[in-house]
Amino acid sequence: MTAATRIPVTVLTGFLGSGKTTLLNRILAEKHGQRIAVIENEFGEVGVDQELVIGAEEEIFETANGCICCTVRGDLIRVLGQLVKRRDRFDYVMIETTGLADPGPVAQTFFVEEDLKEQFSLDAIVTVIDAAHIEQHLGEIAAAGEQVAFADVILLNKSDLVGAADLVRIERRIRAINSTAKILPTRNADVPIEAVLHVGAFDLERALSLEGEFLSGSSDHEHGAADHDHDHEHDDEIGSVGIIDPRPLDAQKLEAWLGYLLQSRGADILRMKGVLNIHGENRRYVFHGVHKSFDARFERPWNDTPRDNKLVFIGRKLDRLELEAGFASCIA
């Protein structure tokens, strides 16, 4: 299947109490005109009124607004396979992970399962955060930091329950973990559907159109400059490292370095993405990685745009100097 005909998938994550269920209920009940299959780990968590549900004795059933709801009691791959048989009934898939889950393995499924790669395309990872409790969660629960780190879109929910100064501090804390995610302050997880669907965060071609935002919130990372933001007393275990450098890269050296990173640091590098300038090549080389899974290809020509390499690594205890040295070793 072509990229245009594959089914886009959003992975939704967030702690219990963050507002994830509120968002899912709205998707399953509102008249938004989209035909969405919502895959739940345990459907009982979502309090959809029974009169909204058609055929609720099935593992996969339809709601009154045309959405499909699925229960994952076993294997996600099996449920996705069942959904493909109903391809004419929906246009989009949203997968909700359990509250304490690292969304990485779910995202990786769409990189490594060949059958799923043919049928589905990962669109984005969306994380819902409880603004009133996120700082406590980040200090106590490792999964909270991982959910922030993996996100392409962060709903900073219950933002009305914290003061303006607190909200600024929380956003800065989130930015220190994930320098590229789009942060949307919300109440009652109330966002336009298009803010969480069709984001295109894993679309390599779409990534090029978003280059201007590549290191949003982290301009001090340019050319490997150290991040001197010490607004909070402790160093977060999870953080971002961004590199911008115009020098062309040697393709073979780059392949060797990225291969080494995936093998030696894949468990710690939760996300990585980049637009790269390869020596002797007029097209941009665009890549995405989740843990040890990796997707990359040459995309459209540079034409008149500056040929800057732009890379972002998000992960645990990243060594900025090591990453900068590894990058420098790839220069043609």
C-alpha cells in the first residue's frame, strides 16, 4: 500500500486521572464526522454510555457516531488484524496504552511488523498530562518521564488548576525533557480533533515541512551549545540533545554511527529524529527512531533551502559530548 492509503495511527498515553478517558469518551461520542477505531487496553476504563454502543457483545463494536471501539484483552497485532478486515468502516486508529505504560513498544510495533507496516502508518504519540500533579509524578514515577519523552503532542490538561507562574515552570520542565513536542494547555482534555489526529509526526516527508519547529523551545542547543537552564534544582534523568550543523556528512560513516547508537544506546535513546545533509546528494535524508527501531529515506531536494543537519535525541542520561563527537566523526 502507498503512504496515502495506509491507515494512520495515533498512540495515546497518559496517567490515570490525566484526562485521557475524557478525551476518548469525547472521540467515541461527539459528532466530529471522523470514522475512528479506538483500541482500548481495557474497555471498562472508558465509561461510554451503553446506548451509544452498537453490538457491545463483540470484541470490536461500533458507537452511534460511527467510531469503532476495540478491546485489547490479548495481542494488539491480532486486534489490528481483525480491524483490517473492516477497513471500509473506519479511516483512523487511536490506540490507548495503560496508564503506567511506556508507549515505546506500541510505537515500535509499526516499525518492525512487516504486515502492519503495509497496512498502517504511525502518525503521532500523544501524551495527556495532569498539570496539577505532573511535577510530583516526574519526581516519583519513571513512566511519567518516558511518556513525556516519547510525545509528539502533549496535552497539559487541568491547566486551569495551576497558577500562571506554575504553568510556565511546568512547561519549562517538560521542555527540558522533550524539546520538540507541541504543548497544548487544556481543560477537560478539550482540544480540536485535528490537534491529535493527522499530526504527521512520523511522516518523513511531513517532517521536512516542520523543520522550522524542529528544535522549538531549544534554540540554545544550536551547534551543540550546552543547555544552561537550571530552573529546577535537580537534573532530570530524561532530557533532549539537539544538534544543528551545516557540514555535509559521509553516508557510510553516518550509517556506522547510527548503527552503533542503536545497538549500544537504543534502550536509553527513547526517540531520535533528524533531517541530514549527505555529501554528494541533492536530497535530504530524513530519519525517525524509537528505541532500537529506525526508519530513514531520502526525500525531496534541498533546492534553495540551507543544507543544515538537524538532529534531536530524547532519552535517559544522554551524554551531549559523546553525541556531538559521534556526529563530528560522520563529517565528510
